[in-house]
Amino acid sequence: MTTLEDFHDDLIQTTLSIADSRGLLNSQAFFEYVCEELSSTGELSVNYSEADIRILKGRNPVEAYGYDFDDERGVLSILTHEFFQEDQIQTLTLDAIDKKIKRLKNFLIRCMDGFFKELEETSPAYSMAYQIYCRFKDKEINKVKFFLLTDGQISKNFKGKKLDEIDGISDLELRIVDVDYLFKNYSSKNVDTTFAVDVKIPYLKIPSDSQVYTSYLTYLSGDQLFEIYDQYGKRLLEQNVRTFLQFKGSVNKGIRNTISGAPSNFFAFNNGITATASRILIEDDHIVKLFDFQIVNGGQTTSSIYAAKKKEGLDVSQVSVQMKLSVIEAGEEHSEFVSRVAEYANTQNKVNKSDFFSNSPFHKDMKKYSSHTWVNPINGSQKKTRWYYERVRGEFLNEQIYLSKSKQKQFLLENPKNQLIDKTFLAKSESSWLQKPHIVSRGAQYCFSDFATYISELLEKNNLAITEKYFQDAVSKIILFRTIERMISNSDWYTGGYRAQTVTYTISYLAHYIADSKQNFNFKIIWDEQAVDNDLFEEIEKIAKRIHFEIIKPPTGYSNISQWCKKEGCWTQIKDLKIDLNVPKRFYKNQEEVKYEKRQEKSLKKVDSIIEIQTFIFELPKDQWKQIFNYCSKVENRKGISSFAFTALSKFSNTEGYFPTENQCVELYKIYKRVVEEERLILK
């Protein structure tokens, strides 16, 4: 079992590895890592922005490293950090907390007074200060949350801190995200387990023999749902559903009409919500507390009721929203089961399968090639290494938990930390090459959702698309992405802001340039060398420099550079640039070469797939195949199974020594997938 100390050590090593491989300061890498965690749990939106301002001289020092604004609830978040970077877990003292909060408050007060006028217009700090000023002047800020992020541990003497009103804003909250919070988040696989929702609702317990969950039927009033969402926001929504919805605060027309015209009919007209919790507290025949509460279906209903009251002032007190609640034990499988509930609860709605990407075969293929594909020794090393694909954050650490010291050392030699593939970073590098820099600029979570849609559609058209070559090219794009990040950080022309946007637009421009030349890029050179060679490096730097100075001077009407980079119009403008390039010819491949490689790769993968299927068929115990046969023998369960497939099932289940053909194995595998994974037949 992973301890807090193990996790802290891994956090530090991960941060240092990210900083080194991508050319970031250690504190920058830590800040980005934690912000992605907060975005994944819904504490920050996908639109959070990094910006760095520190003015520590004078009577009223200021400090901030980023901000976020939740348009729907009017919540402004301003962030700072205290990164100790020590081997042992440090204590975040009361004095340190006071100092950081004072600096954040001073920053907010100065922003309200027009602080942006004192800052360089092309800097991210200017954009942050200007956006806060505008939100304040337009009276859009209902609440302010001050975030303090740290790899330390909050002092045991800290009992919370009440913050005084600032310029008419009385709802102020301090949120300290320390190593304990991050460890809990890691342990629960990206589900925020740090809050419990207070309610008082009647319930009907549903009889069940399940050892995994207990189900209840209940309801929430419109006011209760409003108050819960107002307090916790998107932290309530299961991650896949939250990413899919990408709320804009609009009210669904049908829901709005029911609320305004016939609120008492809402219960009958609306499907309600499906939710999960890890446990509940019951008093006087009512549920009074929901722990780790997650709405897995009904996010649009929740958001629409909230917007109806918040934005339009409609009375929601007469609205009743039915709720199906599953209380799932918070063990090892909690997160996976929650995601599965979310997937099946949403199958009746227009939710793309890609929104539940965690179960995609893409991950299986990437993991397989990650395990089997070795990198040739480089830089004089005699040891081959691998790029480790981490489907779930923390998987890399989990794999080392039960290893001896010598085995752990061997694992890290074969899977070095700087060759860890994070799936959200993969989405950024892939989407950049797919010429979607405006999508990448919208944030990691948004980009990942878009990439999931792309991959899901690709796999629907061609389930042999993810090959070993795809894996190697994907790694090469990550190397390219990181190289450009380091290049920009070390360049004398770099102005100090909007590095992330410069990187993604640079890669997209290179991809566009290659495609415009009717050629394909030869990633094999980067894969073989595990680096970008000097000739290509020089051409890429030409692109990066030109693009950087283009994006920091947006057209009239776009004062916010970050927001301009999220527009497709920005990409249209950038790809029309005429940059004189001389990409070495060895990096080009013609269409015939590409077609030949694809045919070869698909042939190899098809052979691999058949072998895997045959292995699975013969490894599944014969008595379980008999259970599947008995289930399919019933007429009502045989729909969709061909006579050829059923005959194969009958012979294999009931005849000793029978060996099915390749085609029969494929049909048997389809039957297994259907009755066991889709129809939930439990094998004993």
C-alpha cells in the first residue's frame, strides 16, 4: 500500500522530471501539475490560466500565479503556491499561510483599482489583472476563492481562517491544497473525496444482494439542488460527464419552461439525476449527509435549475428532482465503478462514447506497445528503456509498490521517470500535430475530451489504427513538444509569457507546412535518435519566434491574448503566415511509403489480435464457457448470435478436446463480450 511519504517522494521526483524534460522551473512544474489535478476534480474550470506576478517590496506586497473564473456561478479563484521541494514533508506554518493570503488579498485589491495599467500589455500578468478588473467593474464576481498550493502539510494548529469583506464582496474562501489533499485524490483515482454534502431527504432503500453497492430512491427540491451546486459547483460532477457538458450557463428551454410554467410537474416530466456516494449518514429516517457525492447523470438538469434561479430569478422551490443514489464502498474499485455507473446511466442520452474514454481499447493498445516497445540505448548507455504509458495518474507509482529495492531500481532503469507518458499531455501533443492549436489552448481537460472524440471515431472506422508505429510516432511528437518547450524557455527572444500557446501553434504550423507540401513527416528519425536534430531544430525555431510575436499582438477587439489563442480565427491567421523554411528532405515521406507502412502494420496487428483472442478463449475456464452456452441457449438471449457462432459455442463448451478455428475464436470472443461485459452475466 502506498504511504503518504511514498507519494510525496514520487510527487517531488515527478515534478523535477517534468521541469527537466520540458524546460520549466521546478515551481512552475509543480503549479501546473496541481492545477491539472484541481481541474480534473472540478475545483478549477478547464479555462484556468497561469500567470506569474510577484512584487514583494513595499508595504503591500502582491503575489499570484494564476486565476480562474466560473462564469456560471460567478466564482473568481486566485492561486499562489509554496513549493518546499524537500525530501521530507515540510509543515506549512501559520505565519506562511498569513503571508501568502495577505499577498493574494493585496493583489485582488490592486486589481480592483486598475492594477493592469501598471503592467506590460503583452504579459500574462496584465491579462490576469485586466480580466479581474473587468469582472469586478461589471459586478460579475459573487465569490472569491484564494488557493494556496503546497507540497507541504498544513500545520495542525491551523483551524481555518475567516476572511474580511473586500470592496463589497463578502463571500471569501481560503482553500489550501496540501500533500494530504493530493494523496487522497491520488488514492481515489481523481475523485475529490474532501467534502461531504449536508442534506435532509427521505429515502426508499432498494433490496439487493450486491456486495458492492446499496441503492436508494429519493428526491431533492430545486432549492436544495441549487444550494448544493452553488457551494460545490463542478466538483459534484463525475469527471467524464463534467468534461462532456462544458457548461456555458445556458438554460435548457424545456426545463426552463417547466420551471416557470408548471414547476409541480417537474418530477413527472424530468428524468432526474443519478448519483453516487461512498457512504451516507442516516438520522431520524432521513439521509442527512452524502460523502464523496458525485452526479453521474443529470448534470444538464442540475446546471439548468441553477441557471434558472441564478440568472433569470425563477422560483425553483416547487421543483422536485428525483434521484437514484448508489452508495459504493470507497475501496480500490470505487472510481472504476462510479465511471461505469456514469457510462450506463448516460447510454439513453446523446452522450458520445468518447466521453467515457477510460474504457477505450485505445488505452489497451497504448499500454501493450508501451510494455513491449524498447528504445535503443542513447548517449552512451548500454541499457534499453521503455516509454511508460500511464492511463490513470498514479499507475506508475502503484506498479512499484510491492517491488523489492533491487527490483524497483531495475524498474526505474527500464522505465525512467522522464519517459512517462501522461494521457493528457499525449492529447496535447497529438492535437497540436492534428492542427488544433486553438483546442489545445483551451486547457488540458478540454483538449483531452476533444482528442477522445477523435480517437473514438478513428477506432470506429478502423479498429486496427493503433499500431506499434502509431505508438512510436506518438512518442516522437511528445519529444518534439518537449524540445520546443525547452527551446522557447532558453531563447533570448522569448518575452516570458504565452509559452504554451507558442508551442502548440508552432507544432501545428509545422504540420500544416508539411501537409501543404503534399508530404508526410518522417517521425522515425526522432524515434531512432530520441531527440530533434540540429537541422530541424533551427527550422522549428524560426517558426516559434515568428509565431510568438504574432500571438502577443492580437487584432483589435482581443485584449486577452489567452482567449484570442482559443479562437479558430487565431489559427486561421497563423497558418496563413509565410515563413521561409528549409526542412531537411530526410524528414519527408511520400504517400506511397505511408500506404505501404500502414498495410504492413495492420497485417502485423491483425496477427497479434488473433493470437490474443485465441489465448483468451483457451484461458477462460471451460465451466465458464458452459455457463455462457446455457445463457445463450435461452431463446430470449440468442438474438444477434448467428447459427455459425452458436454452433461454435456449443461444440467448444460441450466437446472435450475441440479446437475452434480462427474465425470461430473471433465469434466466441464476440459472444463473451456481449453477454458478460454488456449484458452483465456473472460467471462463477
